[in-house]
Amino acid sequence: MSAEVLESYLSGRWQRGEGVETRLYDPVRGDELATVSAKRLDLAGALAYARRNGQGSLRGMSYGQRAKLLGAVSDVLVANRARYEEIAIANSGNTKNDAAIDIDGGIGTLKYYARLGSGLGDARMLLDEKPVRLAKAENYQAVHVLLPRRGVAVHINAFNFPSWGLWEKAAVSLLAGVPLFAKPASATALLTHAMVKDVIEARVLPEGALSLLCGSAGDLLSVLTSEDVVAFTGSADTAARVRGDPNVIARNVPVNIEADSINAALLAPGAAAGSAAYDAFLREVVREMTVKAGQKCTAIRRIFVSSEQADAVTDALADKLKAIKVGDPRDAETRMGPLVTRSQQKAALEGVQRLVAEASIVCGGNAPQLPGIDAQKSAFIAPTLMRAKDGATAKAVHEVEIFGPAATVVPYRDLDDACALVARGGGSLVASVYGEDKDSLLRILAELGPGHGRILAVDSAIATAHTGHGIVMPQCNHGGPGRAGAGEELGGAYGLRFYHQRLAVQGSSDLLAGVQAQAASLH
Ligand code: NAP
């Protein structure tokens, strides 16, 4: 692949920014693959174009018609899947399995919302609740409906999911009738660019329904109107800048934030070695640490085990992690590839250094020397297991997100102690708990629930049947409180809310019957 200039698709045409803002590399070979720049692109004009054209055509369709658009987009992506896999391997250092999570995760989410949308049929709005009587007169009532918003959905995505991040947001906003303006992270924009190009060339979406900005966000936030929304995924630092943008604040632009998270896996007290839950716990921790080289916002970062089991669990995990074959993802035997860039590698190694004062390194913690791979050009990190010296006094263990294949075993005294330690994460996307005792699992759910957006509870009944700690299913809520950003995405039809205005209609029961006739139930 020769270095390509990735253009942006704005105002209905491909446009090139001035100069080079970011160079995209192969994180195994160090080859330059592409460049991006958004300098001097007219973002205000592009947003106005999307509002006028994209919004105009999507608004005239029912949910059922828009669902067909999602199906058509997924067909285009399926037809080109092999090429996307090559790009994911080259630009993100993905193994085939990593690439499948990103690519097929995006296609699967589009298909899921296409099915959901076809069930909403000819409706033009969503019914949130049944009508209620407001006064003595029986025929004076109110009903809550959701109406598609009139602006553009700006989707700012993180580098780790150039496909899933794009389509999990796009599926929901397109079904809601809101055109999207996608801004991928620069370092891995190659895959997003290729997918959008194919969809635009296939002409399966109305003009203006899909825009793409390759390069930095520039003045994007400052040209939003109060009709637009922003769905952001990325680090907590950038999230704070997006939320705090003066124009976003002044115009009350709705912002959904999906940020980082120090997610936990908890082996419940009494889950005996060799039990189905115990084995599932070990498998899942190793999988979460190594899939996509740990570059998943949902990956397990803290591993909670009782003090009595801490030695055995640490040894078992270390044995499994040392056996993971790290290397070039083009090699069929490789189980884990590199991080996406050398700056991510540097940040992850610095993160490990921040933890070593309060945790000891059990394995990894370095950039491994790999045969045939230049350590000066590549971005590898060995699977890294640490063990907290004292979970209660530790700080960095609960606060520093090492965005790589690294996690820390944190021993706990009892169930209360375990739940208190997990809560030190300050709000997370997901926790998984493993045990055989239903009462303990229910107690853990009640304790951890308010600090999480999703909990996977694994007992022997689902030990081999569950979909995984880190895999985001479109049926389930994605997002978490506190440092996770306090956002909510997906979760079936519920995810459509963000792209709608909730409206209470007060009127005669006859009029409300007319409103209901145009609406599909959200529930
Ligand atoms: P990042 O550096 O915060 O960047 C995220 C996105 O924001 C990129 O598209 C970036 O563009 C853009 N951006 C940077 N500065 C901006 C500004 N001032 N205004 C508007 N946009 C701006 O995050 P990242 O390094 O790509 O991603 C890794 C992080 O994302 C991790 O912390 C991970 O936990 C988190 N994450 C969370 C989720 C979730 O669903 N909760 C999912 C995936 C990842 P450029 O690339 O052009 O700078």
C-alpha cells in the first residue's frame, strides 16, 4: 500500500485539507500508509449542507424506510469486507480476530438496527408513554412522544474502533433520521475512510446523510447549532474539552460522552478453583487483556480476587499470558499484535511506570524483542500482569487507564471490601462477576450497579455461553457513570432517544389518538 492522502467528504464532494496534520503508520513495519489534514476545510458550510440536504431527505422517510438504508449500507460493507481486514491489519496492527470484532461488530450493529427499525414500520415518531388524564374532563389528556431532531449528529470517534465506532453511532442516528458527520481519530482513519468511500460510491444513502472529516476537529464544535448533537468517544481529557467548548455550552448542544474506564473483573468469594465460574474468569481476563492488545475501552484493567486465592490466580493468569504468541498479525500463529502507534506504546509504558510504586510486575511490562521486527519502528507491548501491594492504599491502580495489554490483580478481604475497591474506579463502563452462589452475585449486582453501565454475571449456567465482558451488544446499554463519561449509547430502541426531542402533547383524547396513529411504541 502506497501512502495515500485521505480526503474528507463534505458538502457532497471529496475535499483535501492543506498540508499534513497526521501521518498514519503500520505499527509493525513502521511504513507510512497515509496522511490526513483538515486545515482550511469549510466545516460550517459542510454542516449547513448536511442539515439542508441530509436532514431534508431523511425526515421525509419512516423508520421502516430508514431501516432499509441501514440494510443497504451493511450490504456494501459485507461485499468489501476482505479489503477492510487488510486495512485493519496494516493500520491498526489487528489480528484477524481483532479486525473481526471491529468490522463485523459494525456490520452486526447496522443489521441489528435495520431489523429493529423495520419493526417500527411506517411510524414518524416514537411513543414514549401511554396517554394520561390530566383533569376532571376525561377527554383532556397528555402523551409523551419522541420526534427526530432537526440538526446533524457529529460523531467524534476514538482510534481503537475505526469501524464499530463509526457504525454503532451511525446506525442509531440514521434510523432516527438525523444525518451524521463522522470524525474518526486521525491515527487509524484509513479504515473509516475506505468504508465511507464505498458507501458513498454505492449511492445507498441520500445526499448529505453521511459526511466524513479526516483530520483534526479544528473549529467543528464552534460552528454547531442548538439543533445538532455531539456523540463523542475518546479519552476523559478530550471529553472535558468537548463538553467545555464555549459554543457547545452557549447553545446547549446535547453531548453524549463515552470516555475511559478502569473496568473490573471480580471472582466472587467462594468460587472454587476448577469450578466453571473460576475457569470462565481466567479465560475472560486473559482474553480481555490480549484481544486488540488491550485497546478496548471495556477491557478488564483490575482483577479482584480474595486474598486466599490471589497467589493461585496470579500464577494461573501469568502462565496463560506468557503463552500468548505476540508478533506480526500477518503471521497465522500470532495471538496478539502491537498497539496502534508508537505514541500509544510510550503512553502505555509510562502508565505501567505510574503503577509500579504500588504494584509489582508479575510478567511483561516492556516492549518485547521480536524476531524479524524492528523495535525502533514497531509498537509492541508484552502482556503485562501486575499485582497490587495493597488495594486500599493504592491510587494509580484505580485511576490510571493503561490503554494496552495490562491489568492488575487486586486482592480483597471479603465481599464488602471487594465492592468498595471496585467503586474506587469512579464509575465504569462494565464489570464482570464470576461465582456459583446466586445470593452473592445478586448482592454484588446491587452494590456495583450504580457505578456501572453494564454488568456481566457469569455462573456455571452461562460459563461458556456468554458473549464476553468487553463485547458491546447493541441490545445492551453502552456507557457508564462518572469517569466513563456518564453517556448512554445503544441499548436497543432506547438508544434512539438521544437523537429525538421528547415532547409532551396535551390535548383532546381524539387529537392524541391521531398522534398515536403516527407513532410506534418505544417499549
Ligand atoms: P482521544 O485522543 O481523546 O481522541 C478521541 C477523538 O477526539 C479523536 O477523533 C480526536 O481526533 C478527537 N479530538 C481530539 N481533540 C479534540 C478536540 N479538541 N475537539 C474535538 N475532537 C477532538 O482518544 P483516543 O486516543 O482516540 O482513544 C482512546 C481513548 O478512548 C481511551 O481512553 C479509551 O478508553 C477511550 N474509548 C472509550 C470508548 C467508550 O465507548 N467509552 C470506546 C473506545 C475508546 P484526532 O485523532 O484527530 O486528534
